[in-house]
Amino acid sequence: MEWYLKHIILQKHKHFEQGIIVDMKEGCVEIDGLLLKNNSIVSFGCKAKKPKEKASFNDVANVLKLLDFSDRVYPVVTTRIKPNDRNRLMNMGKDKLHLIEGQDIERELKSV
């Protein structure tokens, strides 16, 4: 999943880093992808699930730790997230969190 993320992002942007560990108050957090765009930090967290599984809040909750570090955070999930978990995640992320899920991945990543 991280390779695919990098492949899509590098079609539009020159610099993209992967596998970065950030030491934060809550402990260390791994960032699957990091992009600097217009003096903003854009972070990505990937989660691959089996095709018929829906991702849960707990599957992607780790990206919430990146909200203090980043200007925008993109959880990228290969399937859809359960509707209640999606709403909970988006409410906690406010305007900094931009969820990309399911078949929207390629189209949404190209717009980052």
C-alpha cells in the first residue's frame, strides 16, 4: 500500500518521504508518507484490508496522533470504513483530516 501511495504522489510532486518515525508526547508514531506542500506538512497513514472487510475506527485511529504534527492528515484505507466509525474519526479530525477510502484512492491521491 505504501509503495502505491508513493507511486501516485510522485506523479505530481517531486519530494515524498516514507517510513518516518516521529517522537511525540504520546510516544513514537510512524508516518507512512510525508509530503511538504506549500510550506505545509501533509501526512499519510495507510491501512490495507481484505476486499470484503470494512475498516474500523481502531484500524485507522493511530493517524489522529498526527494531527498535532501535520497541517493535513490523510488516512488511506483500501476498503470503506464503517459509517459510525467514519463519522467518529472525521469529528475528531475536524478540518485537518481527509479520509481516502476504497475505490477513490487513486483519484483522491492525484488531487493532493
